[in-house]
Amino acid sequence: MTRNLKSPALVLKVNPVGENHRGLSMLVRGEGLLRPLAYGAQGKRSTLRASALPYNRGIADLHFDGAKNSWRLVSFDVQDSHEGLREDLDRFYTAATWAEILLKTHGAGGDSAALFDMASSAFSLLSVSTSGNFKRLHLGFLWKFLEIEGVQPDPEHCGQCGRALQIGGAEGPARFLPNGLLVGPECSESRWPVLPDGGRRWLRAISGKPLDSAVKIGLAPAAVNAAENWLLTIIQTLLERPLRSVNK
């Protein structure tokens, strides 16, 4: 069985195959993660040489060969090359973390259309973001990724006993366990990391909002860092392995 597909796609990873070809990992809208081969993409005359590159987004023309059980990238019309990701190390490493998460979760399967739309928006925003808001954008990506995966935690209740987590409660702040479970002061120990009230309120505030409006909501740097640590802990627990781009 053969199949032809033309769909929006985002290149997440590229690796050389032999001297002339490239193996790609692409997030394809409606299909999830596909790994097509770009024949001749290493050649100087190939139109794929400059288009089949990491973080490029565009329209992919793909062909599936049922006999070989493999995909081939026929052409790739780039709509956004995200040049800003290659101009700043912080943006580049953030993009690398996102790509690793998407690759290790196989593109969310049936929810790949929603995931592609969110990731497409996130990479475009990251490419032009300033140092003042790209950390919030990173946090927003992680939060919305967990929502699409169906494992977004509740920042307003203890994950162990179910009690409501108070804002400014006299008992103490919310903390999270090594597996990412968020717990209240009655169920936690002082040695566990704190998730500040501001971080919990921010995550609740951006729920349901597009990323471009979410990043406009301010959040103190310390709260950003704590919330990022929490969400990455959850994701790495979900993956059952560390993220290489984070744990260097």
C-alpha cells in the first residue's frame, strides 16, 4: 500500500544517512511524529538541502511505501525557518528541550493536531522573543504540553489528600515531591522544593489562553524557575527518563 500526504510539519531532528541522505524526525499535523528519509538532501543540488533543517516549519509532501514500511520526504515548502533560534544560545537550548520532549512522547498520537498548533506557535514566538519573556514562554509550553497529553496537574489542590491549597496560608507553601506530585503543607516535608503561590496562580491564569497572550502576564523570576523545575520534574517522571537537554 502506498500513500501520499501533504500536511503542515515541523522538523525536530535531522541525522545524516550515508553520504547523500538525511533521516528526519518531523511533527506532522494530524499524523504525529513521522521519520521520513530525505533522499539526496546532502547533495549540493538538492532543494531539500536548505529546507530539511531542524526547527523549520512548512508544508511537507510525503510519500509512504507500504512494501518498505517507510516514509520519504518528496519536498518541503518552508514557511518559517525560525532564524532567531540560531542567533541566541538560550533560545536554541530551549528549542532543543521542546524538541526532545516532543520526540520522546511520539508527537501525542491522536492529539497531534492540537500539539502541532501549540508547538508551531511556541517555536515562532520563541524565535522572536526577548530575554524578558522567553522563560515565561518556556513555562507556558510545558504547561500546555501537559494539558494536551491529558496529565496536566491541578495547582489548586494537594495531590495526596485533595485539600485545597491556600494562597498565603499560615501553614506554609505548596511543595512537590521527587515524582512531581504537588502537595500541601500537611502532606509535605520542608526538604521538598517549594512551588510559590505566584507560580500556581500564574499557571491557573494562563490555562485556556493562547501562548502569545499568556506570556504577557508577568511572573517573578524566582516563581518562573520554581514552576519550571516542577513541570520538568513531572515530564521526566512521565517519560521515565531524564531529559538530556536539561540534565547536562
